[in-house]
Amino acid sequence: MFAATMSRSAVLGAVVLSLLAVPARAATGEGTDRSAGSPQRTTGTGAAERATGAGTTVRATTARPSGLPAPDTAGLGTVLDKLLTRGAPGALARIDDGTKTYRVTRGVADRTNRTAISTDDRFRIGSVTKSFSAVVLLQLAAEKKLSLDAPVNRYLPGLLPDDRITVRHVLGHRSGLYDFSNDMFASSVSGFEAVRNKVFTYRQLVALSLKKPRTNAPGAAYSYSNTNFVVAGLLIEKLTGKPVRTAYQDRIIGPLKLADTFYVHPDTKIPGRYARGYLTPDTAGARLVDATAQTASWAQSAGALISSAHDLNTFYSALLGGKLLPAAALKEMERFVRVNSTTSYGLGLRRRDLSCGVSVYGHTGAVQGYYTYAFATKDGRRALTALATTSNNGQVLDTLAATLDAAFCGRPKSVRTQGVTHH
Ligand code: REX
């Protein structure tokens, strides 16, 4: 569909044309599928559904369904209930599949005024940002402005202490560059408060990493590190001559009309309607810390984007559907290296292999106050975004993973044949 040599404007032109097949959002209307299971429900002290929180999605008629069994929305509701039991003040899940949208919510967007959480709320997406950064660099590679197998130091002379570290190593977490955030958040609350309002340059963050030995030789092993995507941000700025914000806007947010997606760094506020995020302290029983307002400067191109479930589903549907990258570039992004029995990593893209045999593609995210799962099928036709509004809580993170099975595997057979829900 695309020639590898096409220009940036040609890529964008193709993207705009292909948007005809991308889900559209309208202010009012129908299209929310409630028939397949649990309706949107909220908990909390009498919090009512916000007026615009339900029934607001209209889908483009061209979107084709995935052909997977219907999502287990009742099971999804059970998973979100567990997230609340395990400490998340709020949780949401939104699935888009062809013309159908499924929404499930539990809990509150704000613990103070007990406003119900909505699938329309914006939130901090953490490392899901890494997929956006990788897409920008893969577009630049497709435009022949960057070679994936070139040393990072070719574009940023002297930045890294080893000329063997390539752009591909960085985007696949195989550079061996130490993750500076390990030390920063060794103590979760004091570590966070020390950087909540801080503004770092990319080079300061790289310098923090380089104080520590590297974890492996270039290319020798997968070792997750935010430093890699800080380097990605530096590359984007160097190659485009503009801030990363402009690259996200011009190449992804604008063409896909992602109205809920923002890169506001170093501003600390989430624009418009949002769910507040609450950091879980290391000490059991201590009060949750409202982490909503922060620069996220330690994360930047590794994790500082704000978005919504609608926009993340649109993003991964478009990416996997071949609408953001030429086919050859998407193929590079999807060259996966196994991380463990269920997870592999490509270039800024994770693959999760589910128990039912379906594999899904996307990213997870963790910034203070927010855990995100955003994944879609290989063809992009079904996408799930799930959020829990707390972090530093392993039980919540593990539970959030169960949204994938509910979203992509359908109802478990034993449940379907007996016609009752057991879990
Ligand atoms: C930062 C610490 C975790 C969070 C991190 N976040 O590396 C990046 C990300 C941006 O989203 N990564 C996830 C803090 C894992 C991903 O790629 O899926 N942790 C918290 C602590 C630990 O404070 N003591 O949980 O809020």
C-alpha cells in the first residue's frame, strides 16, 4: 500500500484518506452497545452518571468488526469490581469493535466530590506514550530521515558512551541503558514528591542513567528502561527540529483527530474532563496521594501523554490497521522479541498472548496515580483500553491484566453453556 520511500506529506495524506475507516466520535447519538452484558455502573456515594458519560458514541459505518466472540462485559465488570476492592478509587474499560462500543465503569473520578468515573474521562497514559514516540520515529525512518540500524550517536554525536547502540536497540529496550526511574522512585511517595513539579531536560535524564553501569551489551538482552524513550525524544527533536509535542500533534493527534490527547509538558494540569489519579504509598494502610497534578517531566517522550479510552482505541486501531505507517515500517515495529511466556516486545509495542490463543498488541502504562492497558487485535478491529486510577499497587496491576481476556476471549465456555456467570 505504501512505498518505503514516500515523503512525510504523502504519509500524512494517506493517513488522512484512510481516516474514512477510523471510528468517528460525535457529540450526541447512539451506538453504545448495552445488550451484551453489564451496563455502565458506578459506585460511590450516590454518584450519578454524568450527562455526557453515556450513549455518546457514534461509529463510522465503514468500520468492520473483528469477528471475535462478543466481549465478556459481565466478566469485565467483575474485574473492575476487583480493582476497586484491591484499592483503585476508579476503573474503566472501553472496547471498540467495528460499529460497536462497550463501556464499563466502576467507582469515582474524584475521591473528594465522589463524581462518578466515565469512559469519557481523560487520564495520564504513562508508557503507552512509547508507542506514539516509536510511530514518529518509524515514520521518520520511512521518510529516509533515520536508519533503524544506525548508531544513535550518528544523529546525536557523543550522547551515548557506546557507538554500538542503535536506534532499533533503543526502541526495543535492548540498549542496556540503565533505567534512571528505578532510583528516582525507590521510595514511592517521597520520590514522586521530589519530582512532581520538576522540569528535566532530556540530557539531564540521560546523564542520570549514565551514572549507572549498563544492564547488558547493546542488543544482547531485553531490559526495560525509560532512558530508551528519553533518547527517542531527543532523536525526534533532533530530526524534526521541533519539540516532541509538535511531532505528536502533526503526525498522530491531528491526522487521527484525537480530541482527548495532549502533550502538555511541563504544564501539570490535565485539560478538560479527567479522572484523578491516586498513588498508593509503600506503607500499608497509608492514605492515597492525589498525583493528578504533575509535570511528568521524568517521563516526557517515555510517558507524559494524556489521552482517553476512545483516543487510545482509535490510535491502536489505526496503527495496527496500517493507517499510521507504511506496511514495511509497521512490520519493523512488529518484529517481536520474547520477554516472558506471555509477553513480547517489538519497537515501542508489546504483544500479549492470551489464554484463548488470541494475541493482542499495544502497551501498558504506569505513572503515579494511573495504570493503563491499551491493546488491539492484529488487524486493529477490536481495541480495549482499561484504566485503574491508582499505581504502585501490584494487586491492581495484576488484576487489570484480566481485562484482556474478558475483552478479547469472550465468555468462558463453561459459563456460556450453563448460561450463568460464576465469577
Ligand atoms: C515509574 C514508577 C514506572 C511508578 C515506569 N513508568 O517505569 C513508565 C511506564 C512510564 O508506564 N512503564 C510501564 C511508580 C510499567 C509499562 O511500560 O508498562 N512506582 C508508581 C513506584 C515504585 O513508585 N516504588 O507505581 O506509581
